Amino acid sequence: MIDCHCHLEQKQYQENREKIIQESKKELKAIVTCAAHPKDIQLTIDLTKKHKKFIFAALGIHPTYIKEITEQEIEAAIKEIKKNKDNIVAIGETGLDYHWIKEPEAREKQKILFKKLITLAKELDKPLVIHSWDATAETINILEQQGMKNKKVLMHLFSDRKVIQKVIENGWLVSIGPGIKKSKDIRKIARDTPLNKILLETDSPWFQQEDQEYGIPNNVKIPCQKIAEIKQVSLAEVEKQTDLNAINFFNLKIERFKKIVS
Ligand SMILES: [Zn+2]
């Protein structure tokens, strides 16, 4: 399995980061970790260098940071991302969050930032990882306006099942995490989305299980099992297809690639 979206830079991992990565290596083929704040870029890039062919990075600016981040910091972050273009596999997460951000001015700023990061993804020829909460229609509109139909776009933690057909029609992918256990909407998305359009994720350290202090990349087996159940296919089939989807989407150069295609 591949965890296509987590946050290894988070403080929950400060003490045990290496241990958790070693445990992930026993069960997973790869991890895509996502630095959502510019202050975490360096740590994230260092992790990809330390764990080559296993940890890959996406760099972006999360829309919920819009009120605390200055224009200058955004420009500096974009420069930093460009500098690291050969060390990353995607731009993101980026998008719109109207759940946490209610002020109209801040929402306008989110849109401007979102468009900047779409432009950056085009310029660097990287896939986009999208965060959208309570803002689906606007998120989809902006992506379409920016010419992202049939381009590499991943809707991460997507739960708006009313528009899943639109997402599929636009040629985009969705990633499904452990939230599938509790969310009927996500289970319906898993049911209605072809397996070749689904990736697995954990968004850890969030979505920890009852017996966990924080979520870990190995929790990716939770959505894998649930999807197998819903689609009535084997776990191995879900694993194989979602691995291939992730490898193709992010163009991952993983160590054990041969093993899974044989
Ligand atoms: Zn995330």
C-alpha cells in the first residue's frame, strides 16, 4: 500500500518520527508527506533525502493558514518550492477552506493563493493535491477556469458525494482515508468511484484510531479494507490498483516497483 497523503513533519512525531517511518517501511511501499506550511519545507525535504525512494514530498500552503501568512512569506515559499522542484512529486495541499475561514476578505485571499499555486504546478509540471472543505463548487470552478480539466488533480479527503460524478468526468482522482469508517458519504464515494480513480491516504497524524495517540501511515490499511468490502473485491486487488494509481499520478520512483507489477 501507499499512503499518498500524510504529514510527517507534525509535532506529534517529534519523538518517534524515525521509529514510525521504520514501521511504515515494513508494511508500505511508499509515503507521500505533505508540508502544508512554509516553515516545514526543510524538514520535509530532509526526510525525502534520508529515505530516498520511500518518502516523497508535496509542498504547498494550506488555505487555513491564510490569515497568519503574509504576502512576502507566500512569495518566499513559492521561491523555495521552485528551488526544490527536483525533490518533490506534487504541489499541495492547496485549495479553499470555508469551514474554518469565514471572513470574506480572507476567503478572497485564499482564492488568490490557490490560483498562484495552480500556476506554480503548471509551471513546474507537477500534479496538484487539493484541500476543499465546505467550498466544493468554488474549488471546482477555479480548477476548471484555470484549465485543470483532465490534468493531474487529486481531491484529498474528498467527501462531497453530490459532485463526485463531476470530479470523475473532469478526469481527477480522489484519495480516501480512515474517515471512511465513520462517513456514509465517503463510503458512497468509494462505491461510485472506479477503482482506477482512487488513492489511499491517512492524513496522519490526524484520524488516529481508538487505541492510538495519533494517526500513523500504516492506518492506510483501514481505507484499503473498507474499499475492498464496499466494492466486493479482494484486498490484494484494491492494494495493487491503488498502488499503481499513486505511482502513475505522482510518478513515484519507488524501490520495490518491480515487485508490484510482476
Ligand atoms: Zn492534509
